[in-house]
Amino acid sequence: MNHIAEKGLSINSKQPLILIVEDEPRMRELIADYLEEKDFEIIQAANGYEALEHVRRTPPDLVILDIMMPGIDGFEVCKHLRSHSQTIIVMLTARSEEEDKLYGYELGADDYVTKPFSPKILIAKIKALLSRWNPHDVPAKLMNHRDLDINEQAHEVHLYGERLELSPKEYDLLLLFSQHPNHVLTRDTLLNRIWGMDYFGDARTVDTQIKRLRKKLGDRSDCIQTVRNIGYKFQDKP
């Protein structure tokens, strides 16, 4: 199955489908109004249980997921989603604690928006994330690194012929590494290229995602080498 279709993205669909998970009705409606003005299709959920049911019935392209909710909080929902889905996840939080964000990234979140937020920033983040996972009319570009195959058009990665289930951030990191074999990429470079210039987190965010990516690469995890006190490099061995 095409990776894009599996994530819910349809090349033939008119607009991406976004699930808003927020227990505060006014905030939920506010976000929905902003996104509907930009012609996104919207589904709303008032809690984690509703969110998981919506995802089961109609997989969205992207989930805006509040952390602080009764019952199942956003972290637990993110964990459940990542156990079987690679849909894009943007965490929405009133807390700016760095440890919370690092924990979210460790669970597989792709980005964060902190309340109060600018609607323009939220929409810009959503568009940037969706554009990376819905390439239109892009010629297929394949990269082969020993037993690791990357298809940029399909956003698929195969290891020993088996497809790897990577989150958007994990895929973006692996793609960037593979495009610069044997070159050291600093943590600041990775933060700017993958998370964007407006991201204010620290290097531990990169380290957390690298750890998750290495785990999925299994016995090929050694292709991403740590360069002490600097960053990482993709070791393209023969």
C-alpha cells in the first residue's frame, strides 16, 4: 500500500482532513474556524476516547492534540496513535515546560504549538508538515544505501525489503542524513532544517528523535554515527 494512502493523505482528495482534539469547546471551535477559513476539512473530538474512535473510523491527515484533557490525556492519545498510525501529530499545550515537549517528541509528536498561539503560526506549521507528506507531481527519486532504500515521492523507507514505519520527523531526519552521506550535521543544523528557524527547543530534541530512529533501524542503526560534542553523520558504508 502506498505510504501516503496509509497515512490518510489522498492525492485525489480536495483538502487534507484534520482532527482537532480539545476538551475546551471555545478553543476547539476557534481552531476549527481558523482552519475552515483555509478550506481544511475538520473533525472535532472533545476527549481522547472520541479522538481514537474518529481515527479508527476515518484516519485524518493531521491531528491537533491538546495535552491536558480528562480521562486519556494527550500524551496517552499520542502513544496510542503511534502504536498503529503514522498520521502527523501537532501537540497543543498551555504548558511551555521543555521536559513536556521532549516527552511528546519521544512519544512521536511531530511539532508543538503553545497556548496562547498565533493562528497564522499554527496554519503555517500545518501547511509545512502536510506539504512534506503530500508531494504532487514530483518525479520518483530513489536512494539506495546498502540495504536501506528511500523513495522520496512515496515517502517510504525499506530496510532489507521491509517497509519501516517512520514518523514524519524520523523520515525527514533520515532523508536529510542520506542526502549528505559522510558529512557531519550539527544539532543546530538539524534543528533548523527539520524543526524550522522559529523552533526554540534545544539539542535534546534532536537526540530524542535520533534515538527513536536508530531503534527502528535495528542492526543498521550504526549508519547514523554520533560525532561527540558536534552532531551526527550518516556513515554510508559499502
